[in-house]
Amino acid sequence: MKSQSLKVRAQVMLTYGAPFIVGALVFALCHYLERCGIANVADYYQKNMRASLFAGFLTLGSFLLSLKTGIVIKIKENVYDKPGYQEKVDEAQASGVKTTVYAPLRRLSKLLSAAVLSALLASMLQLTLGLFSIWWAAATCLAMAALALTYLLEAFALIQKNLWDWFEYLDDEAEKAKVVRKAAKDKAASQ
Amino acid sequence: MNRFNALTPWHNCKGEINDFCERVAAAMKIKLLGIEMTTGQGVTLADLFQSIGETGGSPVDVGGHSRFTYVDKVDGYHVGLVITTKDHNKFLEFKRDKTTAKLEARDVSAGAKLADFNFFAINETTGKGIYQYYHQSCGVNLFGLLCKSFYEKLKKKRMDAAKATFKELTLKAEKQINKDYAGTLKWEILVRKETFDKMVSELKSIQAVTLAVSTLAYADTAFSPIALVAKNMSQRFTFGKGASVASVASSILQVAKATDVEGAKVEGVGDDGLEQIIKMFNTPDVFGEYDFDDIAQTMTISPLDFAKSSFLQSMIKVAKEEPVIKDIAKK
């Protein structure tokens, strides 16, 4: 595998790091609320949030798990496997871009896996650690939920971006096909 | 060796005299040049021209002559008239027929002074515009210096006012005020690629060159298919005092020919010893050329009514038709 450019490394680090930052912020907020006596975090969490978070993340995780393979395979077949796209990658490599044909897809697949895993882990934590009536246990469960939710939002945005690129690619292909059809029509008319 | 040639400079100077004659002949033309003005922080072009307007045409001494500036706003353009008066009251007339030739001194009419005029029309949004110029009138650089003198006065006034709002001016507040009014008025002459090289060669020295290149390149993406994106790159090269103008000028032209240079800017010192910035643009060098006598004939006007001048109206029309003047450049 070729080495990554600095820009790509930064993008990857930011994408994987942002959910952890959000999780840490939620944990810090819980700590602040508990310490200042504003709210009983553990009590509120167990009474109002634990069950919903368990069901919600279990559903989201399972749904994304089934969707992930479909999305990745579809984008692979319709964009990455196309000779036109592979020529573009050859050109990009020749101009000095450090990439391979399937590198972005591999990264997307890994991120979707991380999103699925985080959602399932968040769901599991509600049933295990969430049972303890201690503020830090509740805070950890809420932080994990926030982390998983951020991963899911990122996955959604990236899937959207890939679909967008796919449709643009389809548009380009349609335009090329139109030119070929017109040329064939002109040729037939001249004969 | 031809003794005559070696001893008399006359023979060698023939070319220069011919050049001089051509320049005199060209001086009879009024040219419309492209210029661009940019301001620093805290003072806009609108503020600048408003402050010039408030002086009501009071004279300002720039470049050894008194300049009277009148400004107005017409159809989204800051328009103005700069009148330069000369101190001498006599001028010479030369009469020549088949047998005789006579040089005669004449007086300017009592209470009057010899004057030159320059109109300008600058787009409010883009800061680009047209400046009318003819030989011996106020050049673009002097016009820039004239505007800069107003700009600096206004900037100082505003900075003093901002400082006066503080009971006790701290170092931090002073720094913030200086930051709010950072930069100054800059002006550039817009020239096209072909004559850019010639104009640069005429500079006395070159301080810096900025080249802008726009290319399509593949962007490396982390999670989505690679795509072509437009990349704008700007590179500034600075030169020491000893840099040869000729070699720098030819190098710039070579780069401009070899690559798809979007724009180039050369900062240097002109023949008059003033700093001059020449900016290469995809534009005509001269947006219009008129006969001096024809235009001078229409100049029997009150300077306060200059906006009604038919020549200024035609300048605004030219500016409106030029995409480089009215369109905002892509950054």
C-alpha cells in the first residue's frame, strides 16, 4: 500500500478523532453537572435514557451493518471498478498524488465498520455499565452514545458524498454516451 | 574607422531623435488606460472619494504642480477630474513657412494658468477603472500619489478619532486600532501579456515579481473517489538591488510563454524614481485613443459640472463594456 499524503492523514485523523472529542465533551459535561449538584446524572440517565439508547443504537447498528456491505459493493462496482475512473487514478498517480484505486473505498469501509461497532458497543454498554448507579458509569454510557452518534453522522455525510460523486460520474458517462450517439446518428445521416 | 562618426555624437543620436519625434507625435493622442485601486483596512474607495469630494476642489501639491480634484458618482462608478496647473505663464509658438521660421513667446491670459486635465472612472465594486492620460498630464503614478495623500489624511483622522474614544489608551487598544487600519492605498496599471514585457523592461529596477497560475489537478481524498479540482497558486519572488531588469523581464516572459500564467505583477521603480506596479491582465493596454485637439475643444466647462462632460460619459460607456473592469476577478 502506498504511503498517504499529509492531507489524507489529517482528514483520517480528524474523522476518527472528532467522535472521541465529542464523547469527551459529553463526559466532561456530565462530570460538571454532577459536581456542581445541578443534576443527578446517574438517576436521570437510568430513568429516562438508558432503555431508549439501548434500543436506538441496537437498531441503528444492525441497520448500518446490513447497509454497509451493500453501499460499499455498489460504489465499488459502479465507480471504482470502471476503466474510466481507473484511468483517472493513473493520471493522478502520474501527477504525484499518493493514492491507489481502492484506497478511498477501503477507508470508507473501515469508517463504516467503526460506526457500526461504536453503535453496537454503545448499545451493549447501556445494558452492562449502565446498570450501575454511579455518575461516571452513566457518563461513560452517554459519552459512548455521543461518540457513536457522531460516527453515524460522519458515515451518513460520507455516504452522501460518495453517492454525489457517483451521480456526477453517471452524468459524465451519460454526456459521453450522448456524444457517441450523436456522432453515430450524423454518420448514418451522411451515408 | 569613420572619423566623423567617432567625433560627432549627432550621427549616433539620430535614432534617439526619431524616437523623440515619434513620442511627440504620440503625445497628441489621449489614451484611456486600465488601472486598479485597492485600499487597506478601515477605509474604502467610497470613503476615499467622498473625502476628496469634501475638499471641494482645493489644490494639492503633488509632483511639483498644483492639482485640483473634483469627484462624483455616476452609474456605479467613482468618476473624477484632475486639473493640473503649471506655474509658468509664458508658452512658445513656432511658425515656419517656405522662407522663414520664427519662435514667439506668448502670455497666458491675465489671471489664468496653463492647465492639463485627466478624467477617471473607477468601478465601485471591483476597484478597476479607466484613467485618461496624455503626454505631460498627470500620470497614473502621480494620480495614485494624489489619492494616497487624501487616503492617508482620512486614515489618520479616523485613527485619531478611534483613539480618542478611549479614556486611557492602552498598548493593546493602540495595536488593535493600527490593525483595524492596516495597509494603504495601492494602485496598479493593467497591461496585457504582449506589452507587459516591454513595460517591465522600461523600469529602472525590479523589487518583486508575483506570478499567479491556475491549474486543474487531482485532489487526493480520504473517503471518496478522487476528483479534478481547480488550484490557484500565487508565488512572489523578491530581488536584490543588483538584479538586472533585462534578465528578469526576459525570464518573466519565458515563464509566461511556457506556462499558463493567469496573471503577473511586477513591483519596481520607474524612470521617475517612483514605485510602480505593473499588473498583467488579459485586457487591451489602451481602452481607447482620441485626438487631443478634438477632446480639448470640448473642455470649455466648469470643473464642478465635469460629470456632464460628453468625454467622461464615453469613458464610462467604455468601462461598462469591458469585462475586466466590471467583473470581479476570481480569487
